[in-house]
Amino acid sequence: MSEPHRVSGSIAIAPSTPLMTQRFALTVFSTTFFLSALLLFTLQPMFAKMVLPRLGGSPSVWSIAMVMFQTFLFAGYLYAHLIARHLRTGSAAILHLAFLGLAGLTLPLGIAAGYTTPPTQGLMLWTAALFASSVGIPFIALSATAPLLQHWFLATGHPQANNPYVFYATSNLGSFSALLLYPFVVEPNFAISTQTLLWSVGFSVLALCVGTAACLTAGAKECGRLNAAEESPSWRQRSMWPLLTAVPAGLCVAVTSFITTDLASAPFLWMLPLALYLLTFVAVFREKPWLPHGAAQRFLPYVIAPLAISLFGSGKTYWFANILLNLAAFTLISLACHGEAYRRRPQPSHLTEFYLWTSFGGVLGGAFAGLAAPHLFNNIYEYPLLIVAALAVLPDFFSGGPRRLIREAAPGLIVASLTLVLWLTIKARLPLSAEKPMQMALVALAAFTLFQANRPVRFASLVVFAFVLTGLWRPGLRQIEITRDFFGVHQVVDTADGTHGLLFNGTTIHGAELIGGGADQVLPQRPEPLTYYYRGGPLSDVIEAARGEYGPIHAALVGLGTGSLACYERFDEHWTFFEIDREVVRIARDPRYFHFMSACAPDAKVVLGDARLTLLSSSQHYDLIVLDAFSSDAIPVHLLTREAFAGYRTRLAPHGMIAVHVSNRHMELASVVAAVAAADGLVTYEKQDKDAGNFTEDYRANAEVVTVARSIEDLGDLPSRRGWRRLTPLPDVAAWTDDYSDVLHAMLRKGFSD
């Protein structure tokens, strides 16, 4: 290829090339962009799912995964920027092909040696190191491919070379395709081992495509040489690139954690925010954006105002509408921020620098929401903070100067401050009867906020007030303690009438205790189990049936909660609790909050760690194993696989049984347990409780429990008890394994059954 020369657009590209060559080059580059992104964003959910069995199924696994992938992306863009700036195209191509070859030596993908058992402390850093050691090299190599090829494309002489940014949309279209294919096609139909094999084949094809693209630019010497007349971006412009990308990246982590806390740690649910995040790049990184620039910003108030009054309050009652609202707000914020970043893009000769800064913003946003926030805040306060930050980084927020900013922000911030002071001072409890009036007041506040939509600072200050109001004042409840760790947010609250204490994880109640109720009421010496654990419920039946003719039992209980089940233990029995979250253990053992453990089983053994590992390492054999390990309504998928049940059976006494608490608002799990049991020749019985009364009156809840045993005789009299039925596997439900699970269809079955 002849030496590059200067053309309009202030970059140096090759002279015009034949039309056929141009078409071939466009096809090769487009295919390579698409394939590299497809592989990159298939790797994310595939590997995150691979490590879940070792990490307890926490939504934080995906948050850390997102941060690590953003970091790898930044490292790839830094590598691309450095070799594009300091090496000629031919040398850069040789180096990158060698790097792809090095990444190929790490295939097939798998968990690095030395990461078998997670520690009980420092889990976040351990998880980050696991990701870096296992998939860091191939992810960085893939991340660098897109910006490098966009840089090389400048040398092809193609008419579109003057604006290679449009290929960023092509790349993100590949990413979006991966995030659609994985949950709907790949995950339900292919085991992890098959997925990694197919991924390795795709990586080999990509290397061939990169080599072909390198040959097409082999004659170029300095495809990004600056024209003397070209202006270099100012540092103010450079500083805006990471700010405009940090907010959506942080929100992607925050929104994902928010919606998966009550569902499941599964790729199907992880993909929703990330797919929308990538789709916004496709929508705006193009000559004619799908949505005119500025339109997203004009629409934002209409989703942020209702979100501000519902973020902390209506997740459980209106969960589906709430998820849609959160996703809509996140999408519009991402469109507005990414559209503004594209509007501020530099000349193509600064392309790799632009991507470097934007990826740095992704690292900052992801690190704030995924790593820093759980240590800085005891609740999901990073989410509303990022929403307010999004309003602040968009145009016109600071246009009126400092005085106007203070004048506009003052009313909302003053009212928010007074609300906080009032809450701290009087500790007032709003009765449950105040729920409806408060909802009406919040709707009025949202309407008033919308009337301020054309005044960005005033609007943002009212949004802050709404977040403060709904975060502090919850009708019917008074907050006693709130704590946060790797496994989520835990809240201890009292009811407004002072009768009951409750433990929340996310929006789900994990236990309740009667703590008062009137001057003439004497509390029992041993607290009475409530919620799903009340006497006469399915779990009560299981415990009585397990005792049966064998008398006192040895029991293993996976999941502690408030310790409600401890009050079923008899003095001549030995029960062991297995709990992954040390904060739950601390709360359950503290008599200031709950008395189940201190009154009923003060000497009960509590084993800290993931039950699949700790239960298997136990030397004890148990007559009853109860699986009740949920993080909010999210299910730990790795506890419901054939491999997990094989481990449980090794610790099961000759005539023992396993009880699985599968109550869930969003997924039908009984047939999954039945399929796993049938695959190993076990019998299954199930009861869907309908005897519990009004929860707000007696705090009893209907539970769905599935029991598994080697034979029907091992279930004692349970099959003859009212409500219990033999459960046979459904023909279209396959047993879950560590290699295969299908959360999507579990959700669909639940939806159809309702």
C-alpha cells in the first residue's frame, strides 16, 4: 500500500482503493468488531455463572464482576492507545496478534488454580483476584481489539474512515446480541463445558479475522498522524468524557444489584441492565441517532419523578412496575449521558484516547457502585446519588453560575435537611394507617416536581427531598438497625405499634418475633416462631415427621435468618446452623434484636461459610437437613443442583430426609427439586401451605416446602399429613447441575401458574 497522505478530516489515510477492496475491508472490519464484542460479552455472564457455586449466589458477585470487567476494558483500551500512538500499524498488528496468541494459551476458560475455597473474610478482594487470574488476559486482549481496529480502519482509504466512531455502535450491537443470546439461547440449551468449547472456537475465528484486517492495513505507516491545523481536545473536554460515562456505568451496577436482590443471581437477570446500557451506545454513536440528541434529557423528569418517590418504598408491593420504572430511568440517563459524550467526541486521530478516557469513567463508576459503596453506605444510597449526579453532569445544570445554583437548589435541600433533623430528633413512628395518606402526599410531590422540569437545579433538589423522605419515613415500621455487607442490606425494624420485631433482607422479611402487645400480655419465655416457621406450618410438619419413631434428631439447618427454627430444638437434640453471612449471625445472636437463639438455643453451633463446602466437610450425619438459604427472594442456584444434593446425601443419616424451603414470589422451584431428586432415584413430597392467616395481624406466612428422601418410609408419617402430596418431575423440567440451570423458565412457570 502506498504511503499515507493528508485529506480533509485532518487525518492521514491511504489513497483511494478499488471499490471491491473497500467493500471487502468494510465486511472484514465489521465482522471483526461484531465478533469481538460478541465474545467479550458472552464471556462475562458465562464466567460469572461458572464461579457462583463457590460464592454463595450473592448479587454482589455480579457487581464485582462488572467492576473487574470494566477494569479489564480500561486496561485493554490503555494497551490499544499506547501501541496505536507509539507503533506503526504493521508493528502494532504483529504485537496484537501475539497477544491474542498468548490469550489463546489460557483456553478453554476455567477457574484458576488456588481458588477452590473462598475465605470467610476479604471475600470481595478474593473474588476480584479470582476474576483477574482466570479471565484477565483474554478479556484485555478482546477489549483492545475494537479500538485498535477502528484506528487501523483509518488507513484503508474507505470513505467511512473519516468517522470510525460508527463502528463503536457495530461493536456494541455485537455486545447487545450476546446479552440477548446468552439467557434465551445459550444458557437454557448448553452446559458450561459446551459453552467454553464454543467460545474457544469463536476466539480462533476472531484471531483469523484480526489477521486479515491487519493485512489490509499492512502498508500504512502513521494512520493517525495529526494535521497541523487540527485542534487538540482541551483538558476540560477530556474531563467530561469520564464523567459522562462514569454515571451510567455506576448506575448499571446499582440497578442490577437492586433488581436481582429480590430475584436471583443469574445471567438472565444480570443481562437486562447491561444489555440496555450497551444498546444506548448503539443508539447514539451514529450519524443519525435513534433518538435526537437532547430528547432523552427532556423525557428524564417523567421517569425520575415517580422513581424518586418509590425507590425506597414500593419494591415489594409493585415489584414488576418498579423494575420497569427503574430500567426506563436507567436507559434514559444512559442515552442522555452517552449522547452528550458522543457530541463531545474529538477528531478520529484522538479516537483511542477518547475510548481510554471513557473506559476510565466506566472503571470509576463501577468501582464506586460495586466496591466502595458497600463500605461507605449501610443502604443502597449510591443509587439515588448517581441519579442526582446524572442530572448534574448534563448540560445547563451549571449554566446560571454559583448564585443561581444556590438559589434554585435551596428550597428542596432545606426541606430535605429539616426532614432529616426531624427524623433524628423525635424518632416518630408513622402508623400503618398513614400509608395511604403518605402515598397521596408522595404523588402530589412527584407532580409538583414535574412542574419544575424546565428548571434542572430546582428539579434535582426536589428529587433529593423525595429520596430523603421515602428513605427515612416508612409507615408501620421503625428502623432499629441497618447494616450492609457482601450479601446485601439487612434491616432490623419494629412495627409502629411496638408488637413485633422484623428482619428484612432487601425487601423480604426473614423472620419476625412478638416483642410486646399490651400491659396485660405476658411474653412467653421461649419466643414463638412466626412467618414461614409457625407451628402447624409445613416446616413444623417436617420436624415432627423427622422425629417420628426415631425420637431425638440431629439436624442441619442451612440459613439462619432470625434463628426462628432454633425454638423447635429439644433439650436432647443436637442442631447445627450453617450460615454464609456473619452479619446475619451477629443479628440473630444479639438479644437486643431477637431472642430465638439466646432463649432457645444459646449454645447452638453456627458454622460460618457456604453450606455446600462447610456441610460437606462436617463429620456429622444428620437425620434432617433443612435448606432455607435465601438472600432476599434471590435463590442461591448452586444449592439446588445435582452436585449439591449429592453432597447433602453424604451427610444424611440412613433414614434421614432433606427439606427445601422453596417459597418464592418470582420462580417455581418445586419442580426443579423434583427433577434433581428423580435423577438420583429419590422420592419427593411437597406442601403448598394455605393455612396462614392475615400476615399484618399475626405475622404468619404461607410456605411451600419440598421434602426429599431415599424412600417413602424415610418420610415417616409426612405423606399422610394434610396437604402433602407426591411430587413427580415435569417432563420439560431438567435437573439443574453446576453445569446447567434454567432460571428463565422457572420464572415463566411461576408467571403461568399465577
